[in-house]
Amino acid sequence: MTLPVTPADVAAARKLLDGAVLRTPTLPAPRLSAITGAHVYVKYENLQVTASFKERGALTKLSSLLPNERAAGVVAMSAGNHAQAVAYHAARLGIRATIVMPRHTPIVKVAATEAHGARVVLHGESVGDASEEADRIAQAEHLVWVHPYDDRHVIAGQGSIAAEMLEDAPDLDALLVPVGGGGMIAGMAVAARDMRPDIEIVGVETRLYPSMWNALHQQSLPCEGATLAEGIAVKQAGVLTRELVSALVSDVVLVGEPTIERAVNLFLTQQKTLAEGAGAAGLAALLADPERFRGRKVGLVVSGGNIDPRIVASIMMRELEREERIVSFRFSMLDRPGELGIIAGLLGSLGANILEVEHKRHFLDVHAKGARLDVTVETRDRAHADDVYRALIDNGMDVVRVDWQSAS
């Protein structure tokens, strides 16, 4: 069977990319290995200039253009990493770039794309709307489309990731690869199957956007919802990528949002690296099904690190709550001098660090001479939280634990 992208295409792309994009490291991750039970190796594509793997495909495509195509310029559609990659390398090559983004794209991403010299056009409410506008502009201005994933040159460029990984860690048993439109996993599969025909290649999608999973299983699960992994929130898998994935990829699995959050947090706290939601999808799959990969050498790709710092802060706090290192207690107490001090003193003696206090009097379910006190504290771990709660009860406190996890 003849496939649309070959190992020779990947090899040619690697020559173009040599010295123009960073050959990112593939390093063992002992802490993640201890947590998951697999022997984990991580490739850090978040170290690229624009903090994502997209530079590889974008530069390969731009380098393939004929002189008249370069003179005309290019157009791309993206709400994030692809936009910055095309803008950055188009500027390097002296090619005029137009990037169409949905109207509500975060201003930080718009500014980053414009900073690389691209013309940014904001259009429509969705990526689909932006894609239609980009197509219109391409035809009206005779520009070359640089598709984010469904393009032979783009796919070949992304294949360089797997080639580098298997040169640095040749005995990997499996690759866990984030999947949106499928450009990265398609290219990586071409390279990996050529170098290691027996390797297991597993794609990972967020459960909210199972576009490639639908295509492979002839299903129609909905693709919708707010996801932390917006970089792989694609409603329609590519035509070329679907053909390559179907032929070369072992499996595609789906992961939920809480697991993606945990993966982002682990990359930050254990590996000291910033991974966006899509970039953490491979680790999320490993966390979701550790038995499948236990004892095996598994390669993960941190495909990007472009994530809003406020989201990172929120994730870290949510994970502390899930681990019960931050817990909340609700006290029913008499409204008289000294009661708050007694509670604070007791919590301090138990080693619980008070983070937040909310004192309420004006509720009908509170006694007319009473008050309600919500106290959020930091504990060492879940066992310590349990010990603190039991000690409060033993000391005669009218207290219940507030479970915020049910809402997250």
C-alpha cells in the first residue's frame, strides 16, 4: 500500500530542519516513572522558540514553496501554536504571512503572532469560521495555504520528532502522542514504523473532541465543550492524517479533563516544565491506564507549553484540593468573643496552616446567637487532613468537612 507520506519525506524534512529548529532533548523522567510504573522518557518540544512542535511542519511547508509562491505569501488558520510557528518562520524566510484567527482568540496569542510580523485577521466565532475566511482570502489574494495538519510537507516535518526520539532512546516500547487533526502522530508514525516496526504507537485525544477516534471506529461521538487541551480540540480529523493513522497507529485512546489537569500539574511539579493541556495528553493516558504500560519504556511528547499562567495557578490549586492538601471545614459556633481564637489556636496546634476564613452571621439556618465559620487550611497530605478533622471532633467542635471536589 502506498501512503501519502514516506520515510524518505521525513528524511528530507530533517535536512531542511537541521539547524533551523531546536533538536529538543529526549530525557528519562524518573519521578514520572515512579508515579506511573512505566519507564518514562519525555521529549521537550515546549523548548522551541514558539514553545511548540508546530515549527517543524510549518518550516518544512514554507521551505517547499516555489519562488513565485514565496513572493505571493501564505495564509494560515490557527488560534494558537500553528499561527505563531508560521508567522515566526515566514518572517525568517522573508515570506509575507496572513493568519486568520477566531474573533475571541486570547489577546496574548494575537499579540504573539503579530510580534513575529504576521498580519492577523480576526474572523468568526469558531475555528471553522476562521478556516472559511482563510480560504476566501487565499483565493482572493492568491496566497498559499499552510494547513495546520492535513498537508504532506507539514506531516513529514512533524515526523522528525519520532526520528529524534528513537535516535536518543532506541529501545522505547511505545509512543504516546497527542492527537488533534493528526499531523504530529501521522508523521511520527511514518518515521517510527520505519525505524522500529514493532513499536506501539498510541494516539491520545481529549474525550470532549474524539475526532480521530470517531474516524477510526466509524462513530459519531460529539466533539464539543470547553477543554483544557484546546490545542487538540479538533472536530474533524484530516483526510491524509486519517489514512496514515489508520495504517500505522496501534490505537487511539480518550482521556478526561481531570486526568489532563493532573498531567499538567505533574509536569510542572515533578519535571519542572510547563506543558499546555494538549502537551500533557500523553502523560494523561499513562495515568488513566497505568497497567497497560507498566514496566515498559514509554516515550511522551510535551508538544507545547503555551498555557495561560492563570490557568496553571488554578490547576495547581485544584490538584492540591484533590489531594486533600487543601481542605475546608465549616464550624457552627456561638457568636461571642474569643471563639474564633479558640478555633485558630486548635488548628495551629494540629499543624494546619490557615489560608482563608469566612465568617457568616446573617443566614436563617444559623442560630440567632450563633455564626458559621468556613476555614480553608493547608495540610501535609490526606492522612493529616483526616487527623485534623478527627481532632476537631474530639475537642467538641461542631464541624463538618466541605467537599469542593464534587464540583470539579
